Amino acid sequence: MREAEGWLAVIGTGPAGPGWMTPETTDIVAEATDLVGYVTYLDRLPDGGQRRHPSDNREELERARQALELAAEGRRVVMVSGGDPGVFAMAAAVYEALDTDGERWRDVPVRVAPSVSAMQAVAARAGAPLGNDFCVVSLSDNLKPWELILKRLRLAAEGDFALALYNPTSRARPWQLGEALATLREHRAGDTPVILGMAVGRENERVTITTLDEVDPSAADMRTLVIVGASTTRVVERGGERRVYTPRTYPAGEE
Ligand code: SAH
């Protein structure tokens, strides 16, 4: 990347504070002159003297355009997401802005740096529930129809994938997780392991291992990632601790 010119780097803080950031990401932030992003994510970065441009959590496309505009003016801009910037986060918004209005920022170098996503953090805390094939679905119907989400859940259940569910609930979306779990119950045994990973990596982290029959949707909040096992997902008890894993091998004879 050329030093004298502006650029945009889209980065992620990982699920929590600086301990979850990659060295590559930390280096990029150190080179930046400007930090753009949702205020909660900006707050995870130590003060390095950069100009901060905090925003609320909406208006992603507007924020992407603002970041590109600053880079076009010659600033070294870091766009900050939580978790990985490519998973339900700002990298797609930046490319959408480039796709719809590309001429305007034709000469601005853009790159995306990978980070730990919430599903990896929660899976690691619980053991290895995503050890075999899995699907990732956001339950937020702010940007896509609820019917499509239910269809994807049904098909993932039919395919016997483990599932990582982002954005399970919020004040404005209180019923979606309950309905999603009810849909999965139609296809999967009641004793299928379910993990609620709340605020993983942060002070108030809580990881609950339960089952599809017993899970209480109201125990999840918007900082929770939900993992639902496949038919092969198992619980291991060791020294009073429970962990969940999905074996690498699939039983012979199963389709
Ligand atoms: N880009 C982010 C996801 C943003 S969507 C990533 O890669 O992780 C926001 C959702 O991510 C939340 O609703 C929650 O489901 C999940 N999430 C983010 N941080 C989390 C954490 N520390 N613990 C559990 N879930 C988290």
C-alpha cells in the first residue's frame, strides 16, 4: 500500500478487546490517521491519537461512503467492525458502496483484514461444536425477509448441518429466536446440544450448554451467539465440566 496516499482498511476487533485482535490488525490501526465505526467497537481500540468518527449502528452504507471519502482525501482510514469485518459487518457495505458508486473512489486502495468471529470464539469456549459441516445464519430480519430466514433454517436442518446463529434477538426483535428454535425442533431431536455464548471474551461472559428441548430463548440477548448441534453433535463430561463437539467422521450409512 502506498504510504503517501490515502487508503481504507476494513478491520475487526474480534469478539472482545485488544487480546482478541490479530497482530496484523493492530499494525494497521497503528498506521491509521482516522478511525470510523460504531462507537462500541471504536471504544475497544486503545487511543493511538487517531481522529475518531463514531457513528450509531445503522446507516452502514452511509458510513462506508464516509470512510471512502476520507480515504479519497488522502487520509489513512480504518473502518472498524466487531468480530470479523466480513461476517455480518462492514466489509460488504464497503464493497456495496464501491459497486454502486465506484468511479468516485476508483483510485482508493481498499483491503480487508481477517479477525476472529463470534462463532469461533463461542465454539472454542464450548469445545468443538463446529468441528464438522455447519451453516451460519443471522436471525436479524432488518435487512432480509423472515420467511427466507426460516427457509434457510429448514434446509440447514434437513442437510444436518450444525448451525451458528448471529443476531438472535434484540429489543426490537423479541420473538425471532423462539420461532427459529421451534422450526429446528421440527427436524431435530430434543436432546440436540444447544450453546448460548453470551459476551464471550468480555467481563460478563456466560456460556450455557443446554438442549433444543430445554433452551430458554429469553436467556439470549443481542450479545449472544447461539450454536445448535447436528444429529452427530455430542456432549462430553470431564471433571465436572461439560463440553460439546461434532466429530470429524460421519457415521457410515447416513446420507
Ligand atoms: N462481525 C461480527 C458479527 C456482527 S453481528 C463477528 O464476526 O462476530 C453481531 C452479533 O455477533 C451479535 O448479535 C452476536 O450474535 C454476535 N457476537 C458478537 N460479539 C459476540 C461475543 N463477544 N459473544 C457472543 N456473541 C457475539
